[in-house]
Amino acid sequence: MNIESLCPEWSEEIKEGLARICVPKKNLYLREDGVYEPAWAPVFYNPVMSMNRDFTIIFIHELSRESKIKTASDLMAATGVRGIRMAVEVSSLNEIYMNDIDPMACLLISENVRRNNVSDKIRLYCEDVNILARSLKRGGIKIDFVDLDPYGSPAPYLDSILEVVKPRGFLSVTATDLAVLMGGYPRKALRRYGAYIYKTDFSREIGLRVLIRYIQTQAAEKDLVLKPLLSYYSDHYYKILFSIDKGADKSVDILRKEGFYRYCPKCHYKDTIFQEEFFNKDHMDLKCPICGSKMILIGPVWLGELYDKELTNRLIKDLESLWWLENKKKIEKILNTINEEIDISYYYKTEYIASILKKNVPKIDKVIKCLKEIGYKASRTHLDETGFKTDAPYKEILKCF
Ligand SMILES: C[S@@+](CC[C@H](N)C(=O)[O-])C[C@H]1O[C@@H](n2cnc3c(N)ncnc32)[C@H](O)[C@@H]1O
């Protein structure tokens, strides 16, 4: 039988990771500027997200060393590429739950499952994810590794998804609604994430921390404790890997690490206040200590750690054995930068500071060197090419410029 002939006529077979997948033909869905638009295709496939899927594979590989990860899921599966890659590339997995609400997607997933000879491991559904997750829960099914990859925001799916992830399991969440999370639509951000978000010079970190805090709050309501093990920004999306634990008291401990930013829109001074300090009158003083302008409050956000550095190191080592990953170099760069990133909840941008001082933009490495020479910690951040983190007071940073 000619295996090729079973790809629908608007699709073609490609290779991603170790899987062979029928995906929409790029040249049929081009925008006026000639760029492929995944959302126009009959079934969604975005080649740019192959690094996101590579990360899913590395996570499961590494986490299965110490925890028993036997089941995984991709309940918004589109072509099925992510779940099929789990089945083909992680031999320790026994069962992968896959699903999509779109019948066309389900047909394509079936063909792709057949094409990769993994039907013994795949449980395929064609349902609304919220209904499916609740019915899996009713059937007593809990999944070790849940990967949530929706269009835009994960918010509408968290309540049900958190019902199927196993305590002591893992949840990976992708979000692409960055215009909202990074302050482009403050009213929408308030409705969707219950947070006050405005545009700043460190918006990529704000969006990530608002999202983490929002997911943790949804989980705490179910006495679940979600700790970020790794989170990153790339190509206009966030991806966060959480470990899941259960316990009412522990979930309160997590919520205690919530807080707010105080930010001066004029000179970009910023600092943080934990939720518990918030009602202390002194912290409500919103006069900028540098330029005297009125500061704004941004949040609530997660003020705890974004990364487990020990895991990051292990992931870097794992990359050596995962020879087939296409995005190895880019992943390595992100992980190495994360590894060196100091644990401060915000960053500064060289061009913003240079602009308020009316100076030329200095090289970021020179600024970091200067800060270290005067006795402070300083590093780049993976969140922004021209961003740096430091524990130096703002006045000292300005001196370095
Ligand atoms: C961003 S795509 C998923 C991409 C895929 N995970 C990948 O790695 O290529 C989102 C998918 O979710 C599906 N979807 C949207 N709403 C859904 C719902 N309520 N329940 C289940 N699937 C849904 C869409 O049909 C679409 O295929």
C-alpha cells in the first residue's frame, strides 16, 4: 500500500523528531506577505513550535528517571504531532491520551497514529477537553504528565485539566496570549487573570509571573501545590513545567509567595512587595524613591523561583543523548542562560536606562561587569536579549551607566 496516499490532499508528510506526520501543505495557506499562517489550515500545525514539543520530550525523558511517568496526555492535539512524538520518542510511556474537539483533526490524528505504528499506546478521543477531562476523572483516570497546549490562553481549561493530573505528577502549560499577559489589554488581563498588568520595560517577566500565580491559585482551590520547575519565554509564547503535590497547608505556603511590583513609569525604578507586607502602610507609599513620580502597582504575581537549577543542569546533560532533537542549539542556549540567571524577580533593559540618562546604549556585558566589580550579583536573563538582572540598588545601576 502507498502510505503517502492516505495523507489528505491538502497535507504532506514531514518528519519532526522521530515521528512522520501528515501536516497541512505550507504553500496552500500563505498570507499576503508570503508567510505560512497555521490558523488558516484545516488542522493546526505550527513548525515554529517544534522547540516547544522538543522541550516536552526532554521533560518527560528527564522526569521519568526519578518518578514513574507511565501515562501522558495531549488533549488539544491538532495533527497529533506532540502525543505521537511522546509515544515514539519516550519508550517508558505505556499510554498517551490524545484528543481534539475538531473532527477533521481527529481523522488526521488517526492517520498519523497509524503511520507511526503507535496505536497500542494511544487512546484517542474527539471531545471538548473540559468534558473529556471530567469524564476521565469520573472513570478514576489520573495522568502522570499532562501537556496543555491551547490556542491563546490556558485559563478556560485549567479547572478541568487540574482534575486529571496525578498528585506527584507534572503539568506543562503553554500560553500564547502574550498581548494580554504583557500589558497590551489591561482590562482583559483583569477579567482573565484577575491581575493589573501594564506595559513596562520588563513585561516578559510580568506576564510569566502573572500566569504562574494564576495557575497556582486555580490549583490551590483544589488543595494542589504547583511549583514551577522550569519556565521560559520564546517565539512569543510561555511554557511552564510544574510539579504537582497535594496538601492544603503546602498550597497556602505557595500562595504566600505572591506579591506585587511597584513600578515607576518615568524612570523604570521597580521593587517587589509580598502579599503579606502589602497591608503595611509603609509599603503603600507609591512615591518613586529615585525621581519622586507616582509609581503604579502591578500584579498579583508569583515572586518565588522560576526555575529549579538542579533540573536545568540535568536537562542540559540529557540533550547529549537526545540526538534527534532539531532545536538542540537553541534549547541549550536558553537553558545555559537560565542556569546563570540570578534569582531576582525583575530585570532592567539597557536601552531604557540609557534613554532616561540621555546616553549611548552600553554593551550589556560591560554593565554586568561593572555591577560585579562594585560587589553586586548581575547576570543576563533569557527573557530578553537586552535585559539584565542584578541585586544592586537602582542608584548603583545608574552609576554604572
Ligand atoms: C494550538 S492547537 C494544538 C497544537 C498541538 N498541541 C501541537 O503541538 O501541534 C489547539 C488545538 O485545540 C483544539 N481545541 C480548541 N478548543 C478545544 C476544546 N474545547 N476541546 C478540545 N480541543 C480544542 C483545536 O481544534 C486545535 O487543534
